[in-house]
Amino acid sequence: MSKNKYLSVFTLATTEQRKANFKDYWEFTQQHGGELFELDRDLAIKRARLKYFQENPVNLKKPLVNPDAFYRNYVEMQDDPKSLDHMTLLLTGMYKFARHEWVGIKGAWDSVPDMANSHSIEDKISRVHLAEEFCHVRLFDEMLKTCGLDKVEWVPLTPFKEKIYEQFPKFPGFLMDTPAFVTELMGVTYYCHLSTMIDKIFVDEPEVCARLQELLDEITIDEVAHVGQRRNFIGPIGMKVSKALVKPFYTMFFNDMPEIGELFDVEQMIKDGLAFDFNQLPEHMIEKSWIPSYCIA
Ligand SMILES: [Fe+2]
Ligand SMILES: [Fe+2]
């Protein structure tokens, strides 16, 4: 972890630089995920990795104290979050975050062109990006199973809300690109804080802790690449807009999940989002991920 190797994710870039970076990202993403299985919304390398985890499961030595509390609160919080133990809060919060992601990508998958109809490099990148997001939901599901939660359902939102999510990717780029970038940034910020919290909460379960970190790494490595990739869609004005969106977006999103405010420091997450420059990420993640050329010092 050397300091100042990378620059702020909000660093400006010229149209030429961005064009070259799209090309570079497209090369990277094909290597990284392997073959796209469009019908399954899956990628070969990610599928193999998940299979490895599933075939070599790790379990809690001491089962969850109160799985009923998880199942009662994971879709909607019913109890006073202060009455719940930290492990339950961590897991219900993680599910809620992943569920939002799942709803968003489900809507997008059906409304953007499939690979056969993707003619620009940006469209192709976006198709693979969505397939990766579906892999993340499977990895989150595996994280929950590792904690003994094998009855988790991925519950859709109300039909009206689902429709809104479906419209989002059809918006023109100048409206869609900045929130899409800030959402990815919010993901990386949350996953970094989540990783620290997993170490704390699973301190007496070293094997499960290590497995959860491995699963989360798989997700975070992709998300770091998504941050750079989505940033690459944005010109100088959009960069200012994005920076201004960090605080309201993070606040709105995390306020919706009571367990996040209970367990995490949302103010610090906002600060981390605004200051994000890749330097705080461990080397083993950087090696497998992707960073735009203009963010390298
Ligand atoms: Fe994701
Ligand atoms: Fe992402």
C-alpha cells in the first residue's frame, strides 16, 4: 500500500484519454470475467470461482444466536435495530444493500442491448458489467449461506418501484452517467467499511471471517474496476456534478437502511467517497482490478 501512487477518482480527463481508456477497459474486462453466458447472466471465470466456494464450504463453529431475528428483519426492519446483535445487523444490512443492486440490474438487463446487438465498445462493456453484477448477488448469497442463512429469498420491490428501476437505464447519458458512477463509488466505500466490520464482528470465527473476506474481495475487485469504468463516461462538467451528488446520494441511500446507520459511520463514508483515490486499497486487489490511466500518478 504505497501512498500517492494514484490520483483522485475525480481527476479530469480529455475525450481522447477517455476513448483510449474504454478500449483498455474492454480488453481488461474480457480477460477478467471470461466468456459471457448471456442466458444465465453469468461469466465463466466468476462461475468457476463461485463453484469453488460452494464445493468447499466453511461454517460457523457457533451458529448464529438468533437466525429468526435475521429472517424477521432482512427485507424490512421490524424490530428496533438497537435491540439486535451486531452480527444480525451486519447481515441484514448487507442483504438490503445487495437487494438494491439486484433490483437495479434486473431492470437494466432487459432494457439495454444484448451482446449480439451491442455495437459500440461502451455497450459491450455495459453488458458484461451487468453480468458481473448478477455474479455479485450470487456471491452475497454465498456469504449469507456461509453464516448458515440458507433460506434467503431475493425479494422484488413493488411492481411500481420495479418499473421505475427499469426506466433508469433508458435515460440519456448526460442524466444517467453521473448517478451511475456515484452509485458504484458508494458500493466500493461501503464494501471497504463492511470488510473492516467483518474483521471486528467475526473475530471469534477466523475461518468464516477469512471466507467472507475472500467472497467480498471477489466483489470489491470488480467494483473498483466499475468505479473507474463509470467515471470514464464523464466529462469535466459531469465530474463536478458527481462530486456534488456524493453527499446527498450516500445520505439518502444509507438512511433507507436503519442498520447501516446503527453499525457504520455514514459521515466517514461520505468523506471517504469524496477523497477516493485508490491508494487505500490493498495491493492484491489493485493487481486484479482496473484503474483509468489518468488516475495513475
Ligand atoms: Fe456489484
Ligand atoms: Fe458495480
